[in-house]
Amino acid sequence: MKKLVSGLLILLLALVVVACSNDGEAETDENGGTDGEKKEITFWHAMSGSNGEAIEDMVNQFNEQSDTVSVEAIYQGSYDDSLTKLRAVGGSSEAPAIVQVFEIGTKYMSESGFITPMQDFIDNDDFDPSILEPNILSYYELDGQLYSMPFNTSNAVMFYNKDMFEEAGLDLENPPSSFSEMKDASEQIASSTDAYGFTMATIGWFFEQLMANQGADYLDNDNGRGGDATEALVNSQEGLNIFNWLNEMNEADTFTNYGSNWEDPRGPFFAGQVAMYLDSTANTAEVIKNSSFEVGTAFLPAADGIEPQGVVVGGASLWITNQVPEEDQEAAWEFIKFTTNADVQAKWAAATGYFPITPAAYDEQTLLDVYEEYPQFTTAVDQLENTTQSSATSGALTEVLPEARKIIETALGEMYEGRDPQEALDDAADKITNALD
């Protein structure tokens, strides 16, 4: 009996010691969280207004369904503001787990040393990237590796006033598709109404889109994707096609330049002062809402004799930083995987007007309902799906692209004021090449 009591006391003492040694510790799960707790990570983004609300809805939906991860979305201002803040905290514990960066920040981010390539998570998790739209992925792929996950994606389309088309005797359902057809339609509109035929904001992004639609590279070395770009190709024949086209319409007074801000041509279009203009697909809902007439949408026009090649995606992507512990990076991947779900993408596209990065989202009822009510959205989808993948439509890859866009904008402005198109374009090419050096 004494031996039995002694043995029980020893066993009880051992259990107490084990319990004490585990006091205050919980079992760690695979995402770095603990039983009953979620791994908390931060997500820096640059979406304000209704787009920011759509991000909050997405994050809340993720947090509600996840047992292991909680994401906090933090607005950081504009794309430029967000990237500037990331540079300031790069290499420190203040960096977020996820950051949204605009497409022209891709070169910088891929070489910054701040990130873990998305391809690492894809390979480790056997994630199937074939569920994603290849014409969107191609922008963010470098040497066959995906560095970030596309998030909010747009391209450029042409909006036109169907009422004005009818007044000018133009085909409402067959808008002009070539530069010469644009000139002819603009002349008919100008001669039969008090409006200009066409305009576009003096924004370098549109020049890039019109170059890509001709299958022309903006930079050498396969648009900077086969190696660092060393020379600008903007003064090629394709670039001159664009400048000559705009210059001829400007001189004929069927085109006018309203300015270099996105909003500059929108007001005149809403007011019926111009019949056609270029804008981002992300603004489709806003155009329809603010127009008192029926709005049509069309593919970008192409230079005469050239088969349209399509467009370069705009917008931004999500990057996972390596400035946080590995378990935080894995938690970030769980959220990013969630954003690619068809139902999540459908809800996001319906709320914002951006493209779904997952083609299966087009079959979701949420998006089908929006497209049925607003068929203007489908033009951008068709244009993207008809894009031919190439270095031109993958987009130029260089850290100096923001500066290059400003140089093109200046060249356009000088041409509108009377400078020779070839001279303005040659000067722009020299300046961009110098910036590359």
C-alpha cells in the first residue's frame, strides 16, 4: 500500500510539473498563430473612396472565414505615397506583410530586396496559376517567374456619345477602329454639331497603349524584359503614327487638348462638348452614371494597315515583403490565395469595374447581373481576351517609366502648340534614353 501511494504521489507530481512548464504557452499552428488566436498581418493599399470600401469588404470577408489569419487593411495614400513609405521602412520591422504597388513599380520592387517572389509560394503550395488570366499575368512575370499577384487590373478603352453619333449620321454600333476612321468620324461630328470629335488626356499611359496596339516595343531589349533597357524606341514609325494622327486632327480642329489630368476630358465629355475620348476601364461606371446620353464603348483605334494587337494592363498588384517573419509571409499568402477565388473576384469586379484576374469569375451571377445591366463593361473584357501576348503588350519594364511618361506628355503638349511631330518625338526618345543611362 505504501508503495502504491508513493507511486501515485510521484505521478501526480510529474503531471503538476508538466502543467506548470506549459503554463501560458499555446500550441502554435501552421500560420504562426496559436490555439484560439489568429496571426495578425497588415496590408498596405492605395485605394480610396468606393474602391477602398470594396477592399475593406474583401478583407472582412476573409477574416470572417479564416480561423488562423486576421488581416488589417491600412490606406497609405496614392500609389506614389505608398511606395515612398515602403522605401522608408524597407529593411525594418515596420514593413507590412502585403503591399499594393502600381504596375510601373514592378521593376523597382523586383530588384528592391524587400520582397519574396510570389512564385515561391505558388511552388511550395502547388497552386495552379492556370486559373488566372494569362494576359494579366504576363505583365508581372519576369524570366518566367511571377513576382507579384495581380490585384486591380484595368486597360484603356474609347468611350463615345451615341446620341452625338446619331446626330452626325454615324453608325451607333460600329464605332471607328482605325486612325483614319477616327479622323473621318471626327470631321462628321465637328461639321454637324458644335462639338469636337475626339480627345484624350495628355497622359503618357495612353501613348504606351497605342504603341502596344501596333505591336511596337517602347524600349529595346524586348521592352526591358530581355535585359535592362538602354534605348527608347518611342520615335519608331509606330510612335510617329500616333503623333501624326493626333497632330492632323489637332490642326483640323476636330481634336482638342483639355489637359494632362485624368479628369480634364471627362467633364467636357459629360457635357457633350466632345464625342469620343480615351479613359481607363476602371472609370466605366462613373462615365455611365455622369452621362445624360447613351454611352458606347469601343476598342482602342489602331494605325491604318496594322492588325490591332491589344493592350497593356494597368492598375496594381500585391507583393509579399520579406521584412516580416516567415509565418507572417505564409499568412499573407493565405489572404492572397483567397483574393483569387472566383466569387471574390466577381464581387470585386462588380464593385469597382476592374477586371477579374480569374476568368471563372465571369460565370458568377454577381458579375453576370452587372454585365447584363451595363454591357459597356464587356468591351474591355473582350479587348483583353483578344490581346496577343508579346513583349509589346506585356508592357515596358523600367524604373524610369514615370519619368518617361512625363517626357512623352511634354512632347505631345509641344506638338499641340505647333512643334513638328518627328522633332518632338526624337527629342523625347533622346531624353528617355538619357534617363535610362
